[in-house]
Amino acid sequence: MALYQTQATQQNLDRRTAHRLGPEQIVRLAQALPADDRLLLERRYADGLTVTDIARRSRRSAKSIRQRIDRLTQRLASPEFRFTLLYQDKLPRTMRRSATLLFIQGRSLRETAQLTKKTLHRIRCDRAYLQTIARVQEINES
């Protein structure tokens, strides 16, 4: 129960942090994202298009576009994303690939396991390790 509450609390903190990122920061950090994610954030924050305009142009619902933008900005604000950007060259090669797929590209655990040819258990262990050192790094920086 305590673990669930801790994760829920951290997700709420990540959401609040995401809204503290300014448009310029979002566009700058988005350069590390895959092209379709980067383009979506650039349309919203660099070009100044509304969610409705983006939805109309992409033939998707405004709700799905808004959710996607929220998830992307939460990812950009996460300690794991920042840690991976800053230290990915210092990570072991096999863990670097997992970190990039999970925290930069936003891939699922299952997709990451398939792409890296690792077990799902190994990917979960990698994620837990990376989350821990990212949080420690965040604490040390503040």
C-alpha cells in the first residue's frame, strides 16, 4: 500500500512540475523526442497552434491530442528523462538502450524488452535502477 501511495504522490509531483516548464523549455527538450512527438509539441508551443487546430489537422480528437501533449510534457519534466539526457553516455551500453527506449522514446516495458532482446524482468530491474539513480541525482542537485 505504501509503495502505491509513493508512486501516486510522485506522479502528482511530476504533473505539477510539467506545468512549470515554459514553452521554450518544452520545445528545447522536445528535440530529444521521436519526430512525431517533437512535431506535436512544436506545433503547440513553438507555432502557437491550439489543441483544436492540431486535432483538426491530424484528424484526431482534441481530447486525444490534449492527453498526448500532457503525457509528453510530463515525460519531459520527469527526473528520468533529464537523467537519461545528461548521463546516457556514461551508462553501460545495454542499460543506455533501455533508458533511451523507456524514458526518451516513451516505449512500454514490453516493447523495450522485445527491442533489446531482454526479459521483461530484466527491463523492470533496469527501470527500477534508473529511476532510483535519477531520483538520487535530482535530490543531490537541489
